[in-house]
Amino acid sequence: MTNTSSIDIEYVANLARLDLTENEKKKFSAQLEEVLKYFERINEVDVTDVEPMAHAFPVFNVWDEDRAEEGFTVEEALKNAPAKRDDQIVVPKVVE
Amino acid sequence: MSDLFYKTAGELSGLLVKREISSWDLTQAVIERTKAVETKVNAFLSYNEAAALKQAKNSDERIARGESRGPLEGIPVGLKDIIAVNGEQLSCGSKILEKFNSPYDATSAINLKNAGAVLWGRLNMDEFAMGSSTENSAYQVTSNPWDIERIPGGSSGGSAASVAAGEAILSIGSDTGGSIRQPASFCGVVGLKPTYGLISRYGLVAYASSLDQIGPFARSVEDVAILLQAIASHDRLDSTSIKVDIPDYRTVLKQEDRRWKLGVPTEYFSDGLDKEVGVAIENAIKFFENNGCEIVNVSLPHTELAVPVYYIIATAEASSNLARYDGIRYSHRSDRAIDSIDLYFKSRAEGFGEEVKRRIILGTYVLSSGYYDAYYLRAQKVRTLIRQDFIKSFEKVDALLTPTSPTVAFKIGERSEDPLSMYLSDIYTISLNLAGLPGISVPCGFNSDKMPIGLQVIGKPYCEAEILAIAHKFERSHDFYKEHPKL
């Protein structure tokens, strides 16, 4: 782990598709620096040959019977859309 | 009949079936109570009296026909605003979902309806369940009913405070790192986080999917058992839901004479533990020792690493889960965007609050190229070690006794500018989520400021019945559950 890592907040915010104000960048950088320093503690323990654990219990693929069921009506599916027209969601122009 | 709103579901269901009271009267009493104290407590984001009374009327009609659906029939149950109910708001305490109206029911909501419960209100929470004080709600700060200058705990602060204040008989919340047990402890009520997979997460808005669980709040252990019975079920709509035999929790409570072997993890009694909290927990341990139980010291050596491991894994999962709030199909859409990519940046910037942004940034960072192995992968390995600690100690004991939180409820504003100190307040609860274990917080005393203290009982996987019975044994020999805050 890089001990010198100053978090590149602009790079990370771009990955997260999240605009941050100058104030937020400054504040988060300082706070996250402190939190990351605390995270270094996980290096205190030897994890050689330890399996990583993504879930508390072994999870296997779960299959369900293939059968037709009622889904949302168009009205239900679109009721929370921020902009809609002709039963479709309106989005900003994507192609020129 | 006075103070219906402070009776337990167990008592009330008896009165309802004998038709000494009606669900209409009970629901009306809860509504009146809510109106009387809500200006101080602020537990609810919204509630709908007419809808509640309509459900109460339906309950009364079923009871009159002799078709009661069980002990929850006609009982008002509050829901944390992160659990979907068809046709109701689902804001998760966030501006980004301010206008969201759920088009479907969570499985736990369906289970509650099938049990005849009166679904009552949308309860306040930290935005997307990220927080330990409910101060991160985008809408309001909820107060602790025992001292309105203090926080109720979080993230299910509204769920805990409403039950403590008599604004609901029961409630449900969700627990990712302690979000049921810690507020239950701070508000002097009982709260249970079940084993991962016991309750369907379908319709629970995701924060950290490998850690999230829904669970019950109540003013007695028996009531927690009643509510757990209703919501625990296998569900094909949640692929992590587990098929397991579900006992009759209310019946198995009565194991007063069983000589439990109880472990006390030494790591949970270190420097950070408040003195008065420590004394209350020691007294609880002595109670078990004096009442036929064997107390065994055990060691969970990786306890201190649980906080960094949790905040790496939880924020990583959150940064992925919260990518769905993009302002396209639903959620807040900015009207200042210049193109489609900019729409994501601005909608998310306008919709998310500070703590959510902080965790998205942190989670994105630990998953980013060059840091993934050092943080995320390593944290997953340490998670394995944390679980092994528990497995080893459970070879020797039936359950573990610990404090729920190192302190009592703190003052509003006290930690809100210091994320790390807020994160550290979860030290005793988060390991259970990492290991998938069940835990219950039961009131075990008050400090000198008359603030409640909670005892946590940790169980083996799917051993909810055992920890309920242990908590019940303690509760019935003490009077803490009889006390209510003065509002």
C-alpha cells in the first residue's frame, strides 16, 4: 500500500460521475486522508493463504423456474421518470 | 383504557382478539400520540392517517368475522423509509429520491400486510442508511425521546425513536453495520439484526448488499419475536435468501431454566468503552452468572480491524449500488446539464448529501485501479479472519455478551464534522454484519443522565431463537422495559 498516497480527488470524482465543489474537494481530501490512514491498520495482519470473502455464507447460483409473470405496466414503469413523452423516457441528445 | 400506545403487541393482540379494544381505537391512539410528541421527536418523514385507519377498519372486520391473521392483526407497525411499499414515498432520506413513489411492495411489506399489520408512516433515517446518528437525513434531525438534545442513533433512528416514544407499537429498520442495534440501544428499545439471508432484501433499497439485513424494533423481546416471525421467509426474489426451518420464536422464548454457556470477548472491554456503560454490562453478565449460566472469556483478536474492513467493503459496495441514481429513468434530474454525461455529474451532485458523496468517493477510490488489491481484496481477506474468530469462539459457547455501543447517545452535532469518530462508534456491531451473524440489543440500564444502555447478545447463524431466549431471560428479571421517556 502506498503510504504517501494523497487521494487524487478529481480523478476519483470523475470515476464516480460526481461533481464536487471546491469546498467539498478540500474537505473530503482532508477527511479521507485521515480515514485512509486508519485503513492502513489492515496491513498489521498476515493474510497469506487467507481466502477473500465476498459473502458471509457460500452463495451459489440460484435458479428459478422460467415462467411468464405480469410485469409493470408502462404507466407504472414510467411513473418516476424525470421526463417522458409517448410512453418513453426523454434523455438529452446522445448522438450528433 | 390509558396509554394504549405504550402497551406491547403481545398484550394488544390479546385485547384485540377478545374485542376489548378495536384496531381503530388503537390506531387512533397511536395517531394522537404521534401528533402530541412528533414536534419534539421528528421520527416520521410522513404519515397518512386515513390510510392507517382504513387498514385498521379492515383488521377490525376480519377479527369480527373470526379471521384474525395472527398476533400482528391490527397492530400499527412503522417502516423505515428504505423499505418499498406500493404507492408510498421511498426517499431513503435523500433528496435524490424526493419525488420517488414506489411501484411495488418489498417482500417484508407484503409479509406484514399478510399478517394483518397496520402499516404506519415512513420513518426518518440517515441518507441511504449511511450514518450512526440520523443527522445525515436530507430532511430533518430526529431526536432521542429520552433527551431531545441527543441523537437517536442511526441509521434507523426514526424506527427506534418512534417505538420508544409510543408513536408506533413496532417498527422495522435495516442494519448494515449496526443500524438497528445501535439506535435500539440509544433509545432504550429492543432491536434485532437477523442472520444474513433470513429476511428477504427484495424491496430494501441497497446500501451494501453483502451486509444489509432488515430487522424488527419493539419495546419487548416477545414483540421482536412476533415481528420477526411475520417477516422472516424464504423468497425467490432475493437470491441470497436462505431456505431454513423457522421455529415458533414466541414459544422458544420460554427457556428460562436453560443453562446457557455465554462468552465474553475481552476485546470488547477495552479503552474506548464508557465507564458507566461498562458497569451496566458487567452487571448484566453477573446476572447470567448468578442465574445458572456459565460465563467464559473468549477472544476475538481481529475486532479492531472490523472498522476499517467494514468501511472499505461497505463503501465499495455502496459506490457500485448507488451508480443507479443517474437522473435518467428515475431519481432527481438536474436541469443545468449541458449534455448526457454532464447530466450524471450534476444530478448526482445536486441529489446526494455530504456523507453519501464522501462514501461514494471512498468506495470508488478503494476499487480503483492500483488500489483494489491493497484495500478491497485485502479487506475481504481480513473479513475471513474476523468470521473465523467468531466460529472459533462458538465452539465453546452458545452466544456472546457484549455492549451494543461503547457510549450512550451523544449530543446532536457532536460528531457530525468528524467522520472517523462517527465510524468508530460502530465498533461492537459491525463485525456481526461482516460475519453474517444475528445480534440483538436489549435494554440493560441507564447512565447517570438517565440515558439508556443496551446489551448485545450475539448468536450463531440462524440461532435467533437462542439469542431471543437469552435476551428474554434478562428482560423479564429487570424493570428497564417498563420505563418510558418523559415527553
